Amino acid sequence: MIKHANISVFVPHLGCPNMCSFCNQHYIAGTQGMPNSSDIENAVNVAQSSKNYNPKNTELAFFGGSFTAIEFSYMLSLLKSANKFVKQGVIAGIRISTRPDAINAEILSVLKEYGVTSIELGAQSMDDNVLALNKRGHTALDVKNASALIKEHGFSLGLQMMTGLYGDNNETAINTAKEIIALRPNTVRIYPTIVLENTMLANLYKQGKYSPQGLEQAVNLAAELLDMFNKENITVIRVGLHTIDQTKYVAGPWHPAFRELCESAIYLKNIKPLLNAKGEYNVFVKNGAVSKMAGQKRSNLVALENLGYKCKILEDNSLNDFQIKVQKVGKS
């Protein structure tokens, strides 16, 4: 399986008609400048210099803002700059991120003309009350309608969801995942809510009106969601924010290896029903998943040992993500 890669170009808070409760794109993207053709060319050149660069699996991705809601001539200039590399075979296509209410048939025709292959929608929640409380400015129906249009026009569909939003809880987040699954996207991103300075959530937090998730709570919920999508064969391409400006961090479940914490939690949950008599076990997982099964700082192994199970982890290339085989060592 060829691993997908993005050449990311951040388009800061442009085109959005409102400021969502959690949003300060400058702190997330780490840039406040408006990209131009030179920025795109430089990003592609840097990516091509990597020894693992593969044009067949690489998209140029416009992230950070609502791409289809920015000023039309500026959007076209970015698309033209990127499309040059599609025509040259340097990249496989263009990926954009946008709002559900900034999609229509006319816009999709333009995107198709300029080589866009994948469209990600910031759904964030499929609960209208949560969307309204966080000033998203769109509804769950907008997500459904935009998703259907995107698929009808032949694009790869990505949906982004958040956990721990103002007014959200585990039940509404799990229901959001169920509704996203029903839309059958190609990819999903799961972002636990991080509170950043100069946002509505920061003000609510400081007033004692909003409590962000703790790290353990966020990991357990995201692990459950990740497992749900995995069982439906929907690829989760990110769990947790890639990076933030730590000087602007206020509160919330930030961790640089958030996804690995979630994956380790799934492995720990999956192995427990397989272990019977206490003692020593050989535990088999897919190639490359040994550290996930062991847990960060061997936390899973320690937890299992405390329950009476001493486990040695081995690789088995016949297994898939989160599949486990166990073998009792010695007499039961």
C-alpha cells in the first residue's frame, strides 16, 4: 500500500464568514501571510527534494481557511499555480479544506477544471445545537448536502470532526461519528478541542463556563471513534492537531503523540478479552505496531502485568490494524 502524502500550503483565516468558538487559525497554522505562487512553488520544490517523494501519491493541500469562500480571483490564482504541477505530473492532484456551506455545483465545476481531487469539509459536529453554540454558521444538513454534491461530482470526500466542543459530550460525539459513517467519506480527521488565546472558548474557560476535556478523557473518546471508523473501513488520516503555537495554548488535551495514545488504548481494549488464565503470553500484532501494543512508556504492558499477564509482543504480517493473536506460554 502506497502511503498518501500532502504538500501543505496554509491559507489563513480567509473567506470564513464568522469566527468559530475555537478558532484562531494563525496559532494553528503558524503563519499569518497569504500564500502566493512562489510559496506554492517553493513548497513543491522542498517536497521533491525528499528521497521518499512519490508524485503518484502526493497532493498539494490548501489547508487552514475556507478555501472556496475566499475571494474568487485569489482562489483561482492559487488553483492555477497548483494545477501547473498536476499537468506536469509532479503531483497527483489538489486537496482543499472548506466549509460545508461554501460548496455548490458551480464551485465544484471550477475545482474539477483546475485539478482538485479531494475536498475536506469541516463538519466538526452533526448536532445542530453544538454547531450553534460554537458559532459554526452552518447546520448538519449543510454537511449532508455538501457531502452528497462532492461525491456526485467525483471528488474524494474528507470529513473533519471535533470532540470536546462547548456543549458537546461523549454521546453527541459518538452520534456525530455515526452520522459521518453514514455519509461514507473516503477519509476522516478527529480533532479534540484545544483552547487557544483570543478565542471565544478561552473567554468561556476563564469565566468558568467551559471545561475542556482532560487528556485521558479525550484519548478514550477518540480511541472509540477511531475504532468505529476503522471497523467501517474509513481511513482516519489524522487524530489530534499536528502542531500549535505553544505560547498561545490555554487548556485542553494537547499531546504531540495523541494518535499513538489512542491506538494504544484500542490495543489494550482488544487484548483483554483474549487473555484467560494468568501467566505468560506471546502477543502478535501487525508489523510496525509493537510500540502501540506496548503503550507509551510500556503503559499497556505494565497494566497487563498488574492484572497477572506477562506479555511478549511479536510481529505477524498477516494481521491488520488492531488485530491481535495471543499464545499462552507454558502450562495453563
